[in-house]
Amino acid sequence: MSPSPRATAELLSVARAIALEAGQLVVEARRGAVEVADRKSSPVDVVTQVDRDAESLIRGRLAELRPGDGFLGEESGGGGGTTGLTWVVDPIDGTVNFLYGIPHYAVSIAVVEGEADPHTWTALAGVVVNPATGELFSATAGGGAQLGERAIAVAPPVPLAEALIATGFAYRSETRAEQGAAVARLLPMVRDVRRMGTASLDLCAVASGRVNAYFERTLNPWDHAAGALIAAEAGARVTGIGGGRPDHRFLLAAHPDVAEALDGVLDAVGAVPGEADETAAASKDRP
């Protein structure tokens, strides 16, 4: 049985407190020297020790406060639970921005009902905080989305020629080349394109009306778990291939009218992959 609204609000409170604590760790660490600790799927897929330290803090706090819940984190993997709830965590989304000192990165924490699989989970609560700016986005299922304490909503629909579109690129060089070509074909059809480097904040930008739409390939569950809930609660349609659930293959978030207009266009310009295109890239996420 799903948690009550009161219980969901308590889950959000836990997520908010831990995200702010982890964000403080991250911003304090950024005042010193930050270096690459390791590379994962490719030379541009980097991790810093701060990523690991922040996830360790988050996982430890959740073990104290929610000892029966499951966990999935970008850096330390997953662990099963007994409550039917799973926390999906990205300790620093936008690690390359963080590494270079670009103040556009986030701590993303979501709690979902079920396993950490976006095809089957039900997102209950999510928080995305940008430690560099102090902005905190949040949402609960059925409770709307907020920036701080203020309710937020997607921008009203506009024609595609007036739409500001956000996107991102994968780590795998072959996929990046395909994405670059697709964006080049899309660019003359829209107001402009933004590539800001942090999936969770891109989704929150849709939620707060800062962009009209966001799409991307090769996202991992922790990249979009919290942000997708925030965007949906702000009125966005958040979908994957063929209008299904978003997954590693594709995600689109926009006002429903804008999403409907974009569906065919993104397919036509080659921004939406086929099944075979993503087989080799299934485990890759974003720089």
C-alpha cells in the first residue's frame, strides 16, 4: 500500500534535510582543489572524491533514518530493502560542471515505491538542490512542485519556433556525434537550444518555466528520478520512446502541447533512437 500524504511529506522532509547537508559538503569541498579520482565508461566520464564522499554521507544518513529502505546510488550501487521503498541518489549531477567550477550542478534525491527501475517504480518524493546557488526544487506525488516554498509550473505552450529547448549529450563518442547532428537539424526550427550539463536541473528548468522543453538520451535512473517527478508535478508531460516511460534510451519533458508538437520533430531530426541504436550505449550517462 502506498504511503499516506502525511508519510510522503515526511519522506520529502528526510530527502530535503539530507540533500541540504550533502550540498553543504559539496560546496565546501569546491572551495578547495578538486581533481578527477577515476574514469568510468569513457575518458570524459569522470568521478571526483567529492562525489563519493557526498554519496557516502547520503547513504549513511538514510541508513540511520530509513534503515529498512532500499538504495540506488550512482557511485556505490544498490542495496535491497524490506519496506518497498527505494532511494535513488545522484550525489553530484553535473560532475564536469563541478570539476570546472561552473555553478550548475546538483544533489538529487528521490524516493520511489518499488524497485529502482523507472519502468515500474512510482516516484513519491524528490529533491534537487543546486549547492552553488542555494536553489532547492522539490515535489511529492500529487502535491505539486516547489522552488523553495513557492509553487512552480511549466511555461504556457508556445509554437516550436518560439520554444527554448534544453538537451544534453552522452559519454559515448558515437552517440555524441549522432546527438550533435540531430541538434544541428533541430536548431533552425526552434528559438534556441541550451546544453547546461545537469539533467536534474534541466528537468527543474522545465518545471519552473525557464525552458520550454528538455530531451536527452542515455540517462541513468539517478539522473532523472527526482527531476522527472518535479517536472511532472509542475505540469510537464514526461515520457520516453513512443510515449512510454522515460528510461536510458530517451526522455522528453515539456508542457503537453509542446511535447506533442516536438514528438514528430525529434523523431524526424534523429534525436530519438531506435532499439538497436541504444544496445551498446545502455549503461552510459552524461558528462
